[in-house]
Amino acid sequence: MKLPLILASSSPFRQSLLQKFNLPFDTFSPDVDESALECETPTELVKRLSELKASAANKHFKKGLAIGSDQVAVFNNQILGKPHNKQNALKQLNLFSGNTVTFLTGLCVYDIVTGTKKTCVEPFNVTFKTLSDAQICAYCDAEQPYNCAGSFKSEGLGICLFEKLSGDDPNSLIGLPLIKLSQLLAEFGIDVLTAQSKL
């Protein structure tokens, strides 16, 4: 493997996903302002923030490929971020009940030395069951998904909220589209499969 990998995230979920590649990587917290700009579309927002997070690696590392990712939920053309507390989570899940929500995940791979970056945005649709207030409240108490876009953890009990999932890569719903990431890394000369023999 030619360049070290760096994950621009303190999320244990993204770290767990990247471990599937069985390649060594460093992590750091990019600490960026995730507020949307005026008139910014959801796609533009996650693209910009994933690039901002990846390029923040400049402050911590001299070389390597930094991986930045950002995700938002979009419903009725409105951006819905992390709920941060139970009250907001209850509101979001009540809103989603019986409806389809689109999750947009921005992904950027950034070469610290050359400044080259490759970015994409992966959509993923989630159709929610029609949920009762009791089900929503029980779920929030059980998993407390207050730091997750959309107020759920699909890798956990949150899977029971759904009627149908639709998209190219279920990993993108957790926050890191691995299929697309492997393609972007290949463009930088890292083949995840053949890199295994070089460990």
C-alpha cells in the first residue's frame, strides 16, 4: 500500500465500517462547522462537508489519503440533521412513520501531499413502517439514537423501524459507502484486495 489511510471521523460506526477493508488507518476528529450555508442544497452540503473534513487532515498529518464523510436525512425537501435529544428524535420518527426518507452521504478521498480530491454523494432511501407512539418511544429509550442523522441506528435495533431499504450500498446508511470508497481508493492507486498481501 503506497499511502497511509486516515479517517477524518471520531465516529465508532465509521471506524467499524472502515475496518472491513482490513487495512491499517489513523483517525482524527475534523472538528468542522456542519451548518448549512444559505441556499445550499442537501447534496451540496454533504459534498462540501465531506471535503472540508478530509482536508482538515492537513493540520494533523504530513502525508496520506484522508477520508471524509458527512450525512443528512432529507424529507419533503428539508434537511434533517441529528436530533441531539429524545424530544427531537420523537418528532423526527413520528414525521418519518409510513413515509420514505432519503439519506445523502458525501464521501471525499483527499491526498494530503498533492491536494487532489475525489468526491461523490451516495443516496439511500429508507421506507419506514407505520409506527405507533409507543413503538417510537420504546425505540428511543432502548437505543438513544440522538447523535445519528434520522434518529436511528440501522446497524442495531433501528432496523425494526423499516419496511424497505433501497440503495447501492447499505453501508452508506451507517455513514461510509464502502463500495464507492473502494472505487475512489483505486483511483489513487490503492486496490483494497491486492493490498491485503502487502500487509
